[in-house]
Amino acid sequence: MKLHPQYVTDSNGRAVSVLLPMKEFKSILEELEDLEDIKLYDKAKKNDDGVRIPMDEAFRKIEAKRKQKN
């Protein structure tokens, strides 16, 4: 992914913020959500106790965790 950041600086020339085109920002958010899903999957595999739940229930739990973070 190619990014085109613009930096906002303070009066001393230090970068304090970054501006990104909305398309790039949304792409980054999607990547982060994918990584979160992978982390949850890896955690579940590591803690595998043999108990299985239906996929739709797993997705509901994942979405609930995402909403708690926001």
C-alpha cells in the first residue's frame, strides 16, 4: 500500500499530526481489522480446549469485542 501523508508541524517544525487521504485511511482501518481477526484466531487456537462454537456465534462475539473497543 502506498501512502501519501501530509505532516502538520508545530511552530518549532516538529511533526505533531498526519493527514491522509480518506481512501488510504479506510484501507489502513481495514488492514487493522483483519489483523485483529488474525490475533483473535491465533489466541483461540492457542487456548484450544476442544470446545467448539458455531461460526455465527463466534462472529457475534468478535463484533461485540470490536464495539467494546470503540
